[in-house]
Amino acid sequence: MGTIKDEAKVYKAKASVKNISELSSVDTDLALFEDAEAEFPYKYIEVNGERYKIPASVLASLKAILEENANLKKFKVKKSGEGMDSKYTVIPLS
């Protein structure tokens, strides 16, 4: 067993995950993945090799939009607030 110092020297951060609201638009046909082994499991998409987390509230809003417009191809997400107070607004684009 090593010391904290030894461990810190070789520490590598796990892959960082961005938020879907950082994308200017999202295609509804992108593949959805799930990281079930994370400390807090989450769903995400991959764009240009980067992971973008999709909060459950975004999926719920998108479901309601798709019930009215099944042909929706693209949307974007606006985020307001921080941490547990984050709110997401799904905006249909085309």
C-alpha cells in the first residue's frame, strides 16, 4: 500500500463528461449510452469522441415534444441554475 502522495502522483482523472446543454444542436437519431458503473449512473451521447450527459428531465421533455411532433430531427437544450438547482429547457429546432 502506497502513500497519499504516491497515489496523487499517478492519479488520472476519469473521463470528463460534458452536459448536453453545451451543444448548439442535438440530432434525435444519435445513439444513447448508459454508464451504469459510475458512482451515479447516467445516460449520455457521444459527439466527436466526447461524452455529453443527458439528464432525465431532458428525456421527459423530449418525449412530450415527440408525442406532438414525431418528425423532430434536431433540438437544443438550455440550462439554467447550478448543481441540484439546474433546470433544463428543450427547444425543438427542426
